[in-house]
Amino acid sequence: MSPHPDAAEGSPVAQLNSDLQHAHLELVSAHCAVHQLRLHYSAEDLARFGRRDVLRKSAEAASALSDFYSSIEKKVAQPEPVPASFHPSHEMIAEAVDWLASYLHEQRNRYFSLSSDLSGQRKASLRHHFSPELLDAVRVVELQGAGVEVPEFFAKARAFGFDPPEITHMDSLTFLDVLVFNHHITERALFHALIHTVQLKTLGLRRYSELWIQSFIKTRTHFTVPLEIHAFSLASKFVRPSSEKFSVEQSVLRWVEEGRYEAAARGLTSSSAPQLVVPPPR
């Protein structure tokens, strides 16, 4: 059921929600970038060594956005409060990892028969960022609004105060080598989905699932999971007007070698992250 009688495709309400979703993706990318700053530098270091003009403009932008969305939030019905102090046992975490790994594998098999190869044009546009072998191996599905199946364990996660992703509203989902798009393929959504394929290929399904679940339990929201942070940041880098050539495979491998995907899983915070070492100004 549509949330508004004018929400049909092509209507003003549909355009509003399309613009809202685009703004949301940009905000998530910005949130991910700021989260990386918090992991690696203390507020004191940023205040002391950061460029004053950039810090001031960033603070002003963040404050304006906060005021804008806060005014909207007051008009939206608030959900029932959920407990935020629940800490799952090792057995529950292992079960959640099994759920995620099984879900990704099952959905991959479900959509494979409906999928098709990437077009030659899309492969050409991505050749500077992904290996030919990967681009030849992946397959894509456009659901055109049908939406993917929401896993049953998401309801259990919400009951314990976690905030799993609203996958029916996401542009793309990566089921191993099958990339599923809830509506249509866009450059950014395709790039994001391919990054997760590289992560899965590099880490393996089990390790990927472990890192995702462990990080999610620490941060409680999916867009602060390092696997997602990396995908959002690289996709944002790709869509910039002067997009540079860079290898996603090499970037993922570097994050694996540096243990950056494991940061949240280890409980790394800004206070325990490596501190910025800069000579004091003379």
C-alpha cells in the first residue's frame, strides 16, 4: 500500500521520496566519513591540527542539517522505545552469523536463475576499478519495485534494540556474485554492490558474515559497520565529477591487511584508536 494517494511512480510525491532517498545516501556517506575521523583522531587533535575554515564550515553544515531534520522529526510519530542495553551471548552471536551467511547464500541461489550478465557498456565504465574476471563473474537482477525478502531474524534484532537495514528500501543488495536491485540499476548502486562482492570474495562468506554481525552488535546501525563504511566511501569517490582511477580489490585487500574491517568488532573507539602524531606548530 502506498503511503500517500499521490505516491505512484512519476507523481510529485514519488519525486519527493526519490530526492529524499538521494539525500539520505549522501548523509550516510558523510556519516561514514565522519565516523572514520572519530575512529582515528581525537576531538582534541582535530581542533588543534585541523584546518580552521574546514572545521568551522563542517560544524555549521552539521548544525543546519540537525536543525532541519529535528524540525521534521518532531512532526513524525515516534516509535515505541526499545531496550538499548541488551548484550547477546557468544552463542547468540554465532547463531546470528549463521543466519546471515545462510540468508546470503539462499538468496543468491534464489535469484541466480533470474539474473543476467553485466552489459559490455557497464563493464567498460567499471574497468578502471574492478578486474575483468570479477565483472565477467557477477550477475544482476532488477526487481523494478518488487523488493527482496526480509529475513526473519531482522524482527528478533529489532526486538532487542538493534536497527537492521531497511533492505526493501535499499537500492541494491549483494548476494555473493548476484547483485539484486530493488528498482533499477544505477551507477552508484552497482558500484556499491560490487564492492561487497569484492569483500565477500576476499574475506570469504563466513568471515564476512562474522565481521558484519560483530561490528553491527557494537555499533547497532548498519551504516557504521566498517564493511558498509568502506563501500559507501568508495562509491562516493566513484561518483565524483573528476573520478580518479583506483582499484577496489586493492583497497579492500589493504583494509583487510590493516585490520580496519575488524575495528568495530574489537570495540575500537576514538579513545583507543591510534592517535594523530603531528609536530606542534612553531
